[in-house]
Amino acid sequence: MISRFQIASKNLLRKKSRTTLTLIGIMLSSWVLVSLLGFNRGYETALNRDIDNMGYQLMVMAKGCPYEAATMMLQGGAGLRYIEQTMVNSIAARPEVDKVTPILMQAFFDPDKGDGGGIAGYFGIDLATYPGMKPFFRFRQGGWFKNDTAAEAVMGYEAAELEQREVGDMIMVPEKNVPLKVVGILERTGTQDDGTIYVPLKTLQKISAIDKITTIGIKVKKDADITKLENSLYQLPDMQVVSFTQVKQTIMKLISTARMMVLSIAIIALLIAMIGVVNTILMSVMERIQEIGILKTMGAMPIDIFFLVWTETLILCSVGGIAGIGLAIVFARLSDILVRRILPYSPGGELVAIDIRLALLTLAVILGVGLLSGIYPAWKAGRVRPLDSIRSEG
């Protein structure tokens, strides 16, 4: 006995070109939809991980452009202004503060880095406090400096890979021509830390001829009121406070705006695809009025005709939806690369995260909208009267 699915499939194959174009439209719509939902999930997860991996929730630095401060925090850019180290003890004495760590960020132009040169980022860190702020750091080779005045460096994973360095090698600080011995290479973290070179704070201050710092990282006590601490820090003269939470919220607001625009495009693409579904099924019905009339004269009920035509819609949406989701999964890495080139800041890790749950959700949306689109053609087919089919034949 021939099943309803077999009949519906044969009907669709009668007009292969039309069916193929409809499938392509559904496929592209599902690809865009699942990629967008995957980006929403992946970006937020990666951003949260990057901020949590900072190890501290607040940063205090000299007053200046807040966007420069955010860039410095998230991308390791060089600070334009400096603050006195005495500020460290003053902030550490506050009741809400658990730990503080002073940091000197410096950037040197390296003519041997990339095509036409590039910027090498150096972090001067306090050996007694900074490693405790980064408990997730793992060493691929070696370890931290032997003391806080050593002419030594710890390289992030990508920095070491770029310069092809191993523990025991010597590196030269660009512009200053000061040699440093590599004593440690970190494991990959998927964050901006991978491209950073860490040096003892006092060593970098000596190299840069600066006895100040650029940043103070603050880890807040677990039950402390972080908003209250922020407000009190804002009262410091000529200082500004950058909260990772605020930066995250700002970035997410910008991403939400962009996401709404892309979602609108996805909805439009979905609607266009569904119009194609309606057109394909409706044209198929009009071309088969005589066959439908014969089926009715043989005893087929309107509901039987309705479900037969509706099954064609189900097959189109299922095949197109599954194909689109499959393409989104296959090309997720390419989508990730394109997103990183478009966005001004991209956190480490996977930006387009597509899992089975998200794939099933997208497929359910495609099927739901598609089946709704197929109601009218199926209803139209169910209302065909045998007499109309005879007149059509004539």
C-alpha cells in the first residue's frame, strides 16, 4: 500500500526546479536563524568567561576617555596616563576590597612582528598578588619569575608561538633593547592573555623609566556591595573606575541592537521562504485539480486531501530546515571568523555555539511556520469538487 508520504514526495518531484528553489529558500532561512541564535548564546557565554577570567571585578586608572579604558582592559592596550603606587595601599584598606594588584601596561613597537611591524604588549605585574588573581593560568613550560626584580619574562601562548620561543630563550624588549630571559610559557586560555608578555613590575618600571603604574585591579569580597565600592572610588580625584559588569552590559546592549537588526533580516528571509512554500504547494494543487477530483469520486474525503497536501509542506520544510541547520553546523567556524572581523571586540572562545537543543528549536520554528503556511493550499485542495475537475478538463 502506498503511503501518504510516498504520494506527497512523488508530487513534489514532478516539478523538480520549482521544488529545489523552494528548498533553497527554506535552507537559507534556517541557516541564518540557527546561526543567529548560536551567535547570541556563544557570544554572551564567551564574554562572561573572558570577564570572569580577569580575576578581578574592578579596575582603577587615571581619568581619561572611558573607551580607551575599556579597550585597555579588554584588549591590553597601552595606558595613556599613570597613577602613583601609593594609591594601591589606599584602595586596599577599604572594607569591601579583598585583594588588589598593581599593573603597568606598556606597548612597544616591534618592527619584526607581522608585516610592517606591530605592537608588543607588556604587563608589569606584582609577583605577590597578580598570580592569585589569575588562578586559571596553567604553564605549558616553566613557571613565574624567581623574584620581583628579575630580568625575566613569562609569555602567553600566542606570543610564544609567534616568536617561536621556549623556556630558556632570550627576548629583546622592542625600542629599549633590553634582554629578558623566558622562564615560563602559559597554556592557551582563549583570551587576550595569550598575546601578552608578563614581566616583574619593578623590572618593567626600570625598562620604561617610569616609577608609576597604569592600573589597579580590585577583587571585591564575596558578600560586599560592589556598587557602593564603585561609588566611593568615583570620588577619587583624577581617577576613573571601570567595572567589568558595566563594560559587559554596554557591549551586550550594542550586540542586542545589532542582533535585533539581524533577527529582523532573518524573519524577512523566513517569510520570503514561506511565501515560496505557499506558491509551490498552491501551484501544485492547481495543476492537479483533475487528480484531486478523481480521488474524491473514488471516496477520498476533504480531510484526506487536506492532509495529503499538508504532508507535502511538511516534507519541504523538514528537508530544507535540516539541510540549513547542517550547513550552519558545517560552516560555524567560517561564521565565527566573519563575526570576529565585523565586531570591534570579540571575546576568546567559540562565538557561534550550535548544539542539538538549538538545532531542534530552529527546526521546530521552521516546521511551525511552514505548516501554518501550508494550511491555505491544503484547505484549497480539500474544497475541490469533482464537478470543478471535470470542467477544468474540458
